[in-house]
Amino acid sequence: MRWALISSSLILLSSTTRAAVFRKFEELPTVSFDYIIVGAGNAGNVLANRLSENPAVSVLVVEAGPSDEDVLPAIAPFLALGLANTIYDWNYTTVPQNGVDNRAIPYNRGRLLGGSSTANIHMHQYGSADDYDKLAAITGDSEWAWKRMKKYVHKHERFIKPAEVADGTAKGYIEEDRGTDGMVPISLSTYRKPFDDLVLSVTRELPEDFPFNPDTSGGDNTLGLGWVRQSIANGTRQSSSTTYLRSAASRPNLFVLIETQVLKLLPTGNSGGKPAFRGVLLSSTNPSPNYVLAKREVILSAGSIGTPQLLLLSGIGPKEDLEQLNIPTLVNSPSVGHNFSDHIFVPYWYEVKGLDTLDDTFRQPDLMQAAIGEWMASRTGLIANGYSSQIGFFRFPSNTSIFDSTPDPSSGPKAAHWEMMFCNFWLARPLPVPDSGTYITLMTSLTSPVSRGFVKLASINPLDEPIIDPRYLTADYDKKAMREALRVLKRFASSKTFSEYIVGAVGSSGSEEDEPVDEHIRKNLGTTFHGVGTGAISPDNAAWGVVDSRLRVKGADGLRIVDASIWPFVPSAHTQGPTYLIAERAADIIIDEYQPISLHSILRFARNVWNSASFNFWGSSTSDIHVEL
């Protein structure tokens, strides 16, 4: 296997040491904290940083996995896939999927500091403005609209301008849209390949099908093909751990407990007629249970699989599901674990000649070792970058036949229906890498899918993997949309630009007939691990949904969810960026709720009401504002 070399070389070197990181419950100085954050991942570390800015409050972050320090695939960008199926991965697997020949799909999730921001493939967008405007429309809260949310891009992002012009016709970014003083460095690829020039050349040859996008970050400028943004700087991964958490490490009011799994939430009485959940039961090697208590609230940031699992184990979820396992229903919340939505992808492979690819680097350990050696010495070269230097987001024409029976599922005209990625090597699961030959991989992904699945408990044992059933391709639209996207991809491969290099399609890649294409989809479909929806946000008074517009768990007190699970639909982007923005806004919401009353808070409330009116919403009221006197 191509990743065997990577997986067997996990230990690297020491990076910055963090203070106040504990491996044992007994090491904690207290069991009571103002805030307890479950999960030191994409969102959890944002909250850890922002909430601990106030030295008067104490913050505990609990992470099931180990530290990300000294872990080669967690630091070296191109080796990221080496984390899969190790102790740094939750190693989830879906149930067999009827739509893909009854295959069970591996579902990798980061299980270490930084969570999946430490284990993903670095791609960084925010989604379209329409995604956020749809979120505002669903919740009735205009603060979720793009015009309000885009300020968090500048708070979050520190864009690193490329040292050279990215393309002969454009510099690869729109300067006014980029953040320069934020927390996470974002960059373009620094390892340029002839393949990159060919990909961009197609935007000039076929501009109507594949228009060039000077900045693929999202917002008002999502569609088209251009340079991908990466959470990489100085040749190393930039995760929520290496940025948000590390920059707050010296704060005496921030505590991080690793290698400790949260087993369930503990009820702590009632407040306002609702059960409160300010206790957290932790895994322990001792006979007596370990638990911690939150004076203000517990915040779940365990992700779209871990968060619903914890809610269900704690008696918060659909009554009928809980009763099947004899779990007392403390909060009957029918939406918990349901509405699971995810991006799916399908690769096409083409054998090429006369084009430098990376296939031999994967086949020959000495070449990979040389690349790793260059990275170790200078943080440059192949290993200092991600897998794809370009990315494209596209829409189907409104008169496409796939919309004859299904309304357009996208958030709006700025949101993509599908995505395209490009690799100058054979990239595939589950098919093995060919022993010889040179290849390119072109991939499509549905960014606005219709299929919905669920996450349920398999047992009452918190250490058992939950049932994950995404129900891929159960919606007829998804089958037709993937087929149509692959046809557009074939036009890309058939361009004059690539015609002198492509020898032929591999297997059914590029077939014109529906049945071979559908068979190819069933056999090769995979996930991009962008699951959302299992803790969905909804209007405050709606019977559906798990959290209200301020991310508080409905029917409970002292409990909030801040992670990708709150999205009621999957945004049209890799979900790392949208989750960062959600977490930044959540931090502001939480801080605002615990601020003493002041002229500032009165003015903020007045502004919110005015914004809601101008956005045609009147969902806010004074009862939504918590004031601490």
C-alpha cells in the first residue's frame, strides 16, 4: 500500500510544547469549570481560545485522542492520508450502502488534538453567500446571513500571498476578500507542476464550461475553476490545534484533558422547567467514576457523529430510538442523529504519456524518502503541499433534465451543484494502485446532495461505534447529478489541452452510456467526510431541529452544540471553513450572553432587531437575550 511507508513513520520531532495539557483526570486542579468543551477539534479549539480570552472564566477542553505533536502525517501536508486507520483516527465505518453495491464505506475522522482539522486534506473554502443566507432564512435570524458572517473570515484567516503570480492571467486571489490578521494561515500551493498549467489552460480553451475563478474561497465569488486554498504555511499543516489552541496555551484559565473520552452528559437538576446538563462523565481506569461540572454550560463540539452519539447516550433524542435501548428519555428531541447529509465523490482515471506524474514516487520508497528528506531539511517540495492545487465549483444549467422531477437543491444561484478536483497521480479507494504506468485522477463531488441518512446508537456502551447510515444515492437526483457531473468531467478530459497526453480512460471512466457510468459510480463512490445535519439548527419555536438559532439544545438547559452537525444542509464547500465561521460566531454569542448589561448590549439588541426587520424577519425578541446582572 502506498501509505504503508507513511503510517510506519509517525514520530517526527518536537513542535511547540503546550502548557496545561493533562493526560489523567487526577492531574486536573479542580473538577468545576465555567465552560466544558467536549472535543478539541475544528470548532472546539476556536471556542477554547475565544472563551479563555476572559481571564475571569475557566475553560476545560476534553479530547478523546492523544496530542498531535510529533506525529508526522499530522504535520507534513502531503502525508495526511497516513493518519487513516491509526490510533489518530476514529476508524468509523458506515453500514452497507444499498446504493453502492452494498459496500460499507470507511468514515475516517480525526481523533487527536485538532480533530479533523488535523486529519483532513487542507482544502479551505467557506461556502457560498447563498449557503449562509439560506441558514438565516431557516432560522429567522439575520445574523447568520453572509453579510454578517463574512466578518469572521477576516477574524479567522491570515492569507499568505504567493511569492509568485499563480497564473499568467490572474494572481490567484481577490485581495479585499482575504483576511490578513486572523488566526489560521491560508495559502496557495507552493509546489508547482506542469499538470497545474494544463488544468488552468482548459479555463482558457473552454471558458464557458470551465471559467477561471480568481479566488475560490467562497462568499459572493464561488463558481469556476482556480487555485485551491490550503490550511498550510511554511510547509506545515495549520490546524485548530496549531493555531487557536497553541496561541492560548499559556493562559492559566485554559485546561486541556486528552486521551479521555466523554461517556455521557449528566443531568444536574432543572432550570426554567427544563432538565439541565452541566455534568460530564469521563472514561476512567479507576473503579469510581470521573466527572466534571460546568458552572455555565457544556458545549458539544464532538462532530456530526460524536455529538449525536453523546446526546442519545444521555437521554436526549427521539423517544422511540431511546426506548429500544431502554435509555430513559430526558429530552424527547426527534431530530437528534437524523438529517445526516454528506458530500460524495467519484473518480475518473486516465492513463497519460509525456506528463510528469507522482505515481513512481508512491511506488518507490526511495523517492518518497527523498521527498520527505527535503521536507525535513527545508519544509519545501512535494511534502509541503496538499494533493490538488486546483479546485472547481460548478452549476448545472437550469434547463438540465435532472431538475424535471427534483427542485434545485442548492442554496441559490451562487452555490455549486458539484465540485471538481485534480490529481497528477492515481488516487483511489478501494482500487489498488497499478504496478506500472502514469495516470491522472479527475474527481467529481456533489456539493448539494439530496440524500439524507442518520446516526443511531448500536448499544448503550459509549465505547461502541454508533450506526452510521448516510443512505448514499437513495435520492434519484443524486444518481442523475453524479452521472451528469461525470459527463462534464469527460469534456474536460477531452479538451485539446489534454488530448496530446491522455492515452485512454481506465475501465469505464469516460463512458458515454448510462449503465457503465452508473456501475462505475456504484463501485467507486466514496465520501469526502463532510457529514453535517445530525444536530441541526432550526427556528426557535420549531418542533424540528436540535438547537435554536443561538445553538442551545432545545428542551435542555446549560447545553449547546457548536460543530458541523448544526448545519441543516451541507454547505457547498469543504466543511472545515464553514465550521470555523460557525465557531467564531458561536463564541461571540456565548460571550454576549454572559456579559453584564451595558449600553453596548442594548445597542447590539437594537441592531439585531433592525437587521431582522430589514431582512424581512421578526424572529428576535427580548426573551432571546440572556442578561447577567
